[in-house]
Amino acid sequence: KQEVTQIPAALSVPEGENLVLNCSFTDSAIYNLQWFRQDPGKGLTSLLLIQSSQREQTSGRLNASLDKSSGRSTLYIAASQPGDSATYLCAVIRQSGTSYGKLTFGQGTILTVHP
Amino acid sequence: KAGVTQTPRYLIKTRGQQVTLSCSPISGHRSVSWYQQTPGQGLQFLFEYFSETQRNKGNFPGRFSGRQFSNSRSEMNVSTLELGDSALYLCASSLQGLPNTEAFFGQGTRLTVV
């Protein structure tokens, strides 16, 4: 059974800091890993998708890396802003015949960036 | 390009009633997945449909069901509602279905059972 853990559970930083969110998964046989953000009471916004054959993906101030062998991914946010405040979720799809549509999520990291 | 649309956004139902939630995927997307999000359990997979066929199902009781129409729109139904069914229900669409393509989520339907 695939389990996804995110550390830390919550993070509060001053504006302008660079920060790292961590995601680990127990089964390294994954197709891909996706990072999302969720604002309170809202849906999920896709941030980055990393295919299993890739090591990292970048979008603006965001950079996500993937180390399948160790079962880890990190999301790096550069020069954080108050608008980055949200819950960040990572999700994986396991390499299995029953994987269709099934993302397995971590519990998320609640990020607060204060001015 | 319109995103994933879920209706209604909010629902209040009484225990024992049934409810139907709707999800319209991004135009051209053929796969729709449904998730339940609660504070205690986080995001849990309900089921996935691709071209009107259910390809995968999570560990939920038979009271939870779904279907997909020829235009890829999907509905999920919950019968005999229980207090524990109160949650945010999210649907996600993808072009060819996971695992190969990116998932895009709607804003969710907040269901409250009283």
C-alpha cells in the first residue's frame, strides 16, 4: 500500500525567504508525482507534474525534484510572498494495473508567509 | 479555456436522503476522477471514469456510485446519507487519464449532512 508523508505539517515564514517542502512515499514504483496547492475551501491547483523518468521540473519561482529510488520529492519556493500562503499537497500514482485515475495524497503542508 | 466545473458548490442534506453531484471536465478530457476530502482522512479516491467506463474504484461503500456520459460529464450519487459523508467532494479531469497526463481539479462541492 502506497503511503505519502509530507513534512513539515505547517510552516510559517517571513516574506522573501526561500523554503523547501518535503514529500516522501513508501513505494518507489510510481508513474509520476504531482504537486498541488489548495486555498481554504477551494479546489486544487496543479503546480508541477514530474514524470518518473524526470529528476526535476521548474515553473517560475517553483522547482520540484524527484528521487524515485529514495522515495522523496522536494518543492522549493524561492522568494516567498504572502500570496503563496496555502496548503501544499503532493500526490503520486503507483505503477499498478489498478492505478487509473488514482492519486495518493499526502496530508499536506500548511504554509503561511507573513509580510 | 474553461476549467473543471462542479455543481452545486454547496449542499445541505438531511441524514437518509440522497444527493447527486455533477462534474464537467475540461473540453476534450475523457477521464474524470472523484475524491472525498475530510479534515481527518485527507483526500481519498472514490472512482475514475474513462469514456463512460468505470476503470477504478476506491474503498467506499456501495452507497457511493457514479457514472459518466458520452460528453464526458460525470455525476456521483450518494444514497442514504450519513453524518460522516459531510466533506468536500472534488473531481479531477485529465486528457487521456492518469497516469500519463496531468490532473486538473474543480472547485469542489461542499456537502453538509445534518
